[in-house]
Amino acid sequence: MYKKEKIKNWLKNKNNLIFLAISLISLILGFYYFFLTKNQPIWWDESDYLAYAKNLAGLGGDWLITAKHNSLFPFLVAALFKIGFSESLTKLFLELIPYFLIVFLTYLIAKEMYQDRKIALISMFLMATTWAILFNAMRFHLGIPATVFGLTAIYIFWKGYEKKEKIFGKIPPNWAIPLTGIFIILTYSIRRGFFLFGFFLLVYILLTKNWKDILKDKSVWLGGIISLILLTLVEKTIFTSGVNELAGGYAHTENPINLLPLEIFSSYFSYLGGGLNILLWLFWIGLFLVMGKVFLSIGLIKTKKNYETRADLFNFIVIIITLLFFILILRSQNSFGEPRWYFPLLFSSLICISRASVFLSNFLKNYGKNLSVVFLILVIVFGGYYQVKHADFIINAKIDTYSGVKEAGLFLKE
């Protein structure tokens, strides 16, 4: 009876009902596109991962993965192949379930960072409907599983190290840094470029903590040692090329600096041929709000325990460091690259949109509570609708890509 009463009380909270609705939306979207694409031909990079995984699992073939694609991912695929998983079932476990976890972690992290639950709910809804996340969750790409480990690291860090609370309700907070280190290495081992997740947290610690406190913290030392050991093991047992060798193919510091990476936000949030960019405008407004709060708090960050200000600082760090990495280090001359490469900044970008939406909604309360509610619903639902519409277009458009190659391969196999 106690559990039933507890569930009833939980359901009486409108925020919890919205959370359940968004969870249901993500489940519907995820499974709909999963069944739609489960038999689609795989692309070159996907073939590289899966052929190598088949080799590792002892299922025939002698394919050796290219150096730039080598990671923990094919080993995870091989483990599932080894126990009898089909290609579709493997994708469900390594792409679709991580998609659901990314949506859930977005809510958990935002809820811990900000007191206003609307920020967490809006961010969760936007993550569930973001076209780039939906599209890549239907492919054997590294971005989705790598991102879920990166967001898990952020949640553990924020819950345990920053707020000094039990992690997942059970793990003591003094284990936050060691666990964060483990998940950062897991993220890195799947996609090397996502070392950025670890760099975000390192910069944040240096900006918010005193040197003496950091050096005295035993958990920091333990986390550093564990991370170093795991990093050494990963480099020695999984990767076939060194960091310097791989970086040489991507980093082009000899090229002039350009601002092409700023186009990532248009890629994520523009639609309808660039005419109705509500989410894009909300992002820039939200980024301005975050920057303003951070700059007004300079000098007080280390002494003032305001979690929302620190959250703004962290999200600002995430966006700036990711952009600087692409602007100053990679320096692509033709385009900003692919949206999945920028997944480390996606969560913080959605937080900016949520912050702007809530800010404008609160402003409209001066002219009527109903007006602010209607504004919030229309803006977010409108944005989410066109994100899904774009996802639907690109997923369907790419379903038959290389279908001829697949059919030829099956014919030769027969």
C-alpha cells in the first residue's frame, strides 16, 4: 500500500507527468525509426567496425580495421556477436538503448544543475527530438555510445563531487572522481575526439577550486591514478596507432584560422530552409544569458556556492572549449565537419535554449500567466516538431544508400 500511495503522489506532480510524456515520446521515436532502419545497408565506416568485430568474434574473415576507426566499439560489437546477437539486436543494445539513456541523463544532469525543473524537462525533450541524435542512433556510429558515457561522467561528477550527494542514491560522493575518470576513459576509448569531456571537467575544477584543496583531495589522486592506468591499458591493447599519429590526419594547424565551426549551431537548430530558426535564436539568447551570468560572477566562483552560476560556467566552458578545439586545432577549410563530431557540446547548447525559453516565459508572466505557458509550449513543441521532421526526412532519404552494394554482396555470398 505504501508503494502505491507513493506512486500516486508522484503522479500528482505535473512535472513528473511531463517527464513520463517525454519518456514515452522518446520510446515511440526510437523504436519507430529502429524498426524502419533495421535492415538498411551499412556505410563504409559502419562496415569497417562490423567486419573487424566479426573477425574478433571468430566468425570468419580477416579484416583489420583502419587506424582512424579503431576503438573499443568493435570489441563491444564482437562480444555481442559472440553470444549470438544479430546485427539488429546489437544495434539496439549499442545505439538505441544509449539514445534512451542520453535523453534520461540530460534530464538528470539538468535537474541537478538548475532549480527550475522546466529547464530539465525542456532540455530532455529537445535531446529526444534532436535530428542529429535520432539519425546517428539508427547507425553503427561512435557518437551515441561515446556520448552516453560522457554524460554519465558529467552526472557522476556533478552529483558527487560538486554537490557532495550520493551518486544514483547509493554510491558515496568520495567515489565521484574515480568513477568520473573511469567513464571519461570509456568515452575516449570509443571515440578519441571525445577526450573533450575530460578536459571540460579538468578546466572546471581548476577554475572553481583552490590549488591547495585539489592537492589535498585523496579522491582526486585516486581518480588520476585509475584514469592513467586505464588510459595506458587502452592505448596498449585497443588502439593500433598512437595519438600523435592519428592526430596528424585531423589536426591542421598549418591552415589559417576560420570560424566555420560556428556553423554547427545552424546545422543542429535550423530548419525550413533557414526561415524559421526559433531554436537557433533561442540558443544565441541563452548563450548570452549564460555568458552574462558567468562574467558577472568572475572573482566569486571559488567563494560563492551558487550551483546555478557554476552550472552556467560549466556549460559555457563546454561550448567554448569545443569550438576552440575545432577552430584552433582541427582548422578544417571546407566545412565545419559532421554534426556528430560536436556531440560533446550538444547538452550545453540545449541548456542555453532551455534557459532562454524559461527566461522569456517568465518575462511574459508580467502580461498574463496563460500567455507565458502558451509561449513555452508553442516554441518548444514547434522546435521539436521540425527537429523530428528533419530527422524523418534524412533517415528515410538515407535508408537505401548503398542498397545496390548490399544486394551485390549478398548475391556473391550465395
